Amino acid sequence: MKTAASLSSALTPQQKMIYELAKSGRGSVEFLDVGRGEHRRSCLGIVTENIDACLERAAARGLHGGRFAVMGLRGVVYWPDVPTPAEYTH
């Protein structure tokens, strides 16, 4: 995982929403690699202590399709269809 740094390029509305959700929920934005082989791609996710609340806040703002993974006491909510900003893709 790469930690999101300051972004100089324009973000899509969905990318902006993920950053706003992370900030409002005291989470952090992470760059994640999802999928396998030729289907592997980078997307944005939020590391949070409350997965359910994060998914609910996202849905209330119209951001659907979130998935999650549990990592000990915290989890990551991610959106496979919301790509990492272009300048950070590899």
C-alpha cells in the first residue's frame, strides 16, 4: 500500500469524495492494488476503525460499490472502480 500524499493533479468527483469521507471520519486514504494478473489495478481506499459507518456515510453521499477488508483492529474500505489518481498509478 502507498500512503496518499499531496495531490497536484485534478481529482475526479469520486476521488474527492473519498478524501472528504476520510477526513470527516478521521481515517486515512490509501492507494491499494486489487485484483490479480491482468485484472490488477490500483484504487483508493480509507483505513478506518469503523467500517460500517464509513460505508454508510459513503452511501449517503451517493458513493456505492465499496468493499472492505479487516486488518486487526482497523479495516480498509475501498472502491475498486475508483482509480488511484493518474500521477500515482504504476
